[in-house]
Amino acid sequence: MSEPSTEDYMIRFEDVAKRFGDHVVLDGLNFTVAPGEFVTLIGPSGSGKTTILRLLMTLEQVTSGTIHVDGECLTHVRRGDRLVPADEKHQQQVRKRIGMVFQQFNLFPNMKVLQNLTEAPIRSLGLSRAEAEARAHELLDLVGLSDKVHAHPTQLSGGQQQRVAIARALAMRPDVLLLDEVTSALDPELVAGVLRLLKDIAETTEITFLCVTHEMGFARDVSDRVLMFDHGHIVEDASPDKLFSEPDHERTREFLSAVL
Ligand code: ADP
């Protein structure tokens, strides 16, 4: 069987290393995510999961190796017969396809909910204000916050702010959505609603998800694959049923017994 080409993957990490000074966070990391797949990264704190998402958002740069998104190289461009690090403009172009929802929501506090959803589509996608507002209304309906269109983020609960952040990410029509501990800052009674919303979105769209979470029930319920990390390496890459019920590796068993 021939190797799938880069174009068959939505995300491809190839021999990626990331160091902060002398501190090696990722080293020789290889993994791929197929279009439409929901892949969850689990593992102890400090094992490099968030760094992977930040590399995809170009909030950090690889030390070496390459990252491709839907067949396009995020990290490098070809100059003659050499690969050179991509400049910001190239990275922004590739990154346009990726959205991210953060632990701390990161809404624009000085803008109303509507403007939080329309600002980037108008600026980056070139939508007219009317188009962007129509889309924003649809998305607020989807996340159950149609009545908050003129509210300021500070007037919303954490769960509502996170729903707005999810709607804001969707407003950019991403091919890939990165979720970084999106329920960690929420009061416990608000967690289930946000997770249910994400599950609905995953099931009803073609979006590819890469998710970092401590919510093991959610990971088991929605993921197509789970990658267990330790010290920047993938210890185990398996279906959720396999990984949570009969993991192959002692390190995975140890981790799961500590968190479950
Ligand atoms: P995880 O998401 O699995 O908890 P992270 O990717 O956040 O892990 O962090 C992996 C390691 O990289 C940690 O040891 C962390 O301290 C370190 N790290 C992350 N970002 C930076 C940074 N900007 N400067 C220095 N060290 C960092």
C-alpha cells in the first residue's frame, strides 16, 4: 500500500521539535489528523499538549520539523531547492483555516457580543457588515444566545462567554477547530452544556477537531482517536474505547487511574 500524500491529512506534524531555551518540550513528534476527525490529546500537565495547539496557531514557532494544514505547509516555504521558515504573511494565510477556543474565553471585553462575532469576518474574510451580522445571528441562535446579541461579555456567565467564544470561532468558517481546556474555567454546573454544544457541532459539521481536555467522559464520548502524551511523546494512539478500557501502556493506565 502506498503512503497517503500530505493532501490526505488535515493536520500533519512531521519530526517536530520545540525547545524553550534548553527545555525540550517536543522532540521528533509525528502525527496526522484526517479531515473531519475529532482527535483528543490527553496526558499529564506539562507534557506538551497546549504547545501543539499554539504551534498550529503560530503563537509559537517550531524549533525544527514541519507542520502541514490541508496540504499547505504552515511552517516553511520553498525557496529554490531549499525550505526556509515561512514569514508571518504566509503563516497567516494558512492559519486562516484554523480557529481556537481558549480556556479563558478571550472575548474582546470592550465590544458587544455581536461585534465580537463580526469583527474578524469583516476584517479577515472581507464579508460585508450585513453578511457578517446575518451569520452572527445564525451562530448565536446555534449556541442558544440570541437574546444576548447586544450584551457586553462582562454581563454574561462563564458558560455564556464560552458559547460566544465558540460562535466567534465558527464565524470564521474554520476547517480546523482547536479546543484548549475549554471548560476548565467554568463553574461545574455550566460544563455539561458547553460540552453538549461542542458535541453537536462536531457531529453536524465537517470541521476537524484537535482538543486538549481533562474531561475524560467527553473525550471518550466524542473522539475518533485519543493520543496519550507524556514528556512530549505520544505514548499511545488509539480509539477511545480501546484507550480508556484496555490501554496497552502502563503510563496510560497510571494516568487514567489518577484522573478517573
Ligand atoms: P500541557 O499542555 O501538556 O500542560 P504545555 O504545552 O503547556 O503542556 O507545556 C509543556 C512544557 O513547556 C511545560 O514544561 C511548560 O512549562 C513549557 N513551556 C510552555 N510554554 C513555554 C514558554 N513560552 N516558555 C518556556 N517554557 C514553556
